[in-house]
Amino acid sequence: MTKSKIHLTLFLFFFSVYALTGQGSIQSADGKIMFLLTQAMVENHSVSFSEMVTLNDTAGPQYSKYGLGMSILAMPFYLFGKLLSFLLGIEVSLSTQFAVSMINAIFTALSCLMVFRIATERFEFTLRTGLFLALGFGLSTIAWYYSEDFMSEPAATFFLLSAVYWVTGKNPVTRKWDLVWAGTFLALAVFCRLAVLVVIPGFILYQWMVWAESAEKNFKELAMDLIRPAIPVMAVLVLIMIYNYFRFADPLETGYEKISGRFLIGFFGILFSPGKSLFLFNPLTLFGCLACMLFLREQRKTAWLFGWLIVSNLLLFSSWHSWQGGLGWGPRLMLVVLPYLILPIGFLLREHKQAVKIPVLLALVAGILIQLPSVTVNATRYYYEMSREFGSLGHDQILFSPKYSQLIGQFKQVAVVFENLDDELQMAQMVSLAKKGERFLGADISVVLENGLAVNAPNFWWYYMRLFGYPFYFWLLPPVALVGVIMVSGYKLYRRAGDL
């Protein structure tokens, strides 16, 4: 199997998994806002919309405070959704949301591919180790959960990984163009998520270390190597400032709240809290930390780059008032740094394979089992349950009480949802409300838990289509085909790795 065929097979495997387990709709408030902007740009050629998404919205034109990049990237998917509606006779609001929601299935599958490429091409790990690391990131971390909805983190993760891949290229002949590509992908990451700006000093440090180790320390060459990737980033920043001025009459106003969090609480919460711990939700990352000294010894420059990416994001989001990342699964805001905690495991496997093989495999399996309930049932259901029981204190209980951690509560919600499927009358009522486009903005939590289809059914798009009464070839044949692709591509990758 050639390298390009391996890459394609790897992408198809992960994309098929994400497409099979995707929710096919946009259920988060952030995703709905970005979707409405996409819709407004396509339908009305405008960057404002009128629909209110949260209780804090005021009447009048609404502007998205999130990165413009995601809404622009989603435009072809939105148009494809309209085409699906025309060809298949599906309600256009459903088909466009379905198409747009799948964008992160693609980006996350591409991120898995980039993890594999960095592992095998930059670190020269074996194909088997590269596949293991890709599997570890793709299915054993929260990346699986965030492949479902229309959020900015998966796209930013892919673009940042691509920037890292190109900046760490070692071919002096292609070095100039490698830096242009690195800057382009870094600019796209910033365009999707402005917080990515904190990683830029890490790229500058890496470039300086490369220059410092060169035989001829030419300051002009260093300046040019910094300018090349900076040009696309600066171009995107100018575009963002124009967008800010159009929205808020101030090029420096982004719409985000100012940093106002309590650092120690955020720092402890992201790393060690029962409800959001980076290590609890992504157990493989523990071995990435153990591998850091081996990584530093063998790839000093890249290790410093990875370290900056991790620490800068950790410090930034520990200071953020919403460090927990809303009603999501695990530490959402730290998704972009997970590849840099997974990739170093390859050095540990290469140096101490016999000693760490079993523990690493157990951590991989544990991580996959942890993610399964999050993609099976809408994670917000547990937040609603806790709010109904504890009121405004429910969120804190989830974050800081081991007894009420998501890692326990989400498994219970899976059991509750599957048990409630036997109530056919209630299910029919929820389907009827969903078909009417019923919204529960501001409704009592008990009403949402009783009538919200998205929190009372397995969170798979093909299951929703079955409930909505679509023909079997709409809801049965696609998942069967996806399972077939997963089995065939997975078997090919397994055989290829086993031949080495």
C-alpha cells in the first residue's frame, strides 16, 4: 500500500466513524450562532441575523462573536445541504444543519491524518506507532465528541497541526515554501479562533532555534523566515479588524468578554477537577507527560514548540471566566493541545516498549470507553438533570464533586435514555414537537427534559431520521455503508501495520 493510499484509508476510517456517530444537527448555542451567520451570508449576503439564540440576546440585528472563519468555511456545506433538500425532499432546515454539522467530522479526521504524518514523517516513528497515535487522538480523547457539533475547536486543531507539520519540515530546498504554508495554516487557525494568537511566540522561538543551530547565522535570512509566515497571519488580522469595525465600530472589539477569571480555580479545574480534568477525560495524555524528557532529548526544538503550545493555552484558558467550556464534554478549550500530548507517547513506545506497552494499551481502551457515552447521548442532558436537582449549584457539583462527575453521570444518562425509548407515546409527542421546530429557549428545565427529543433519544442522525419517518434507505443504508467502510479500511490498516 503506497503512502497516499495509507493516508486516504486512514482518513476514510476516521471520517466514517465520526459520520456514523454524528448527531447530524447543531445543538450547541455557539454552533447555532455560527450557523445563523453562515445562513445570513448565503441567503441575505449579510453578516447579521435576527434570530435570538440565548436569553441574553436583545431584539434587533445579532452579530456572532465567534471567529468569522468557521461560518465562511461552512458556506459550501450549507449550499450542499440545500442541494440535498432539493434532491431528496428533506426539509431544508434539517438538510442544511446536517451538512454543516459534518464539517468537523472532516476536520477531525484530517487532524488524525496530520497526527499520523507528524509521527511518521517528522518523528520517524514506525507506521504501527503512527497508527496507534492517530487512534489514540481520534477515538480515545474528547476529539471524538467534538467531531459532532459545529464548533471552532476541531477546525483550529487541524489548521494548527498543519502549521506545526510545515514549520518542522527539514528539507532546506523547500524551506521557504514550507514556511509560507505554515503561516497560511496558522492564519486559518486564527481566522477560526482568535485565541490561537497565543501560540505565535512558540513558532517564533522555533524559528530562532533553527537559525541558531545553522552554520551561517545570517540575520537577513532569519528576518525573511519570520516574515514569510507572518504575511498571511497579518492579512487575516486586518480582515478580522475590518469585520470588528463593521460589527462594533471598533477594530479592536471582538465581542468576547474580557479575561476576568480566577486563575487558580481555572488551572486546577482544567487539570484536576473531577468534572473537567484533562487527564481524566483523556487518560493517554498522562503518558505524553511521562515522555516529555525523552521528547526533549531527541527533538529539542520541536519539544519546546509543543511545550509552548500547551502551556500558552493552559495559562490563557485558566484565566478565562468560562474555563470549563460551557455545557460540553471535558475540557473543550484544551482540545487544540491534545495532539501535542499524544504525539510524544511515540518516544516512550520506541524507548521502553516492553515496559509501557500494556499500560498504554489500557489507557487507550479506557479513553475510548470514556468517549462512548458522550457520543451516544447528548451531554447537556446531564447538566439539565443536575440543574433540576441542585438549581444554580448544579454546574459546580459536576465540576468539583467526584460523586457527580460527568464521567459517572453520563453513563447513567445513557441508561435512562434507552429505558425511556419504550414510552412510544411520549416519543411520538417529542418527534411531533421537533418536526414543528419547537424551541425551549427560557423554558423550565423539567419541560426540556420531558419534551426535548435531542436529550431523550440516542444522538445519531440516522436514528433521528428513523423517528421522523423517513424511508429506510435514508436512515438504514447510509450507516450500514459507513460500517462497511470502517471495517474494510480498519482491516487494511491493521494488515499494513502487521506486515511491518
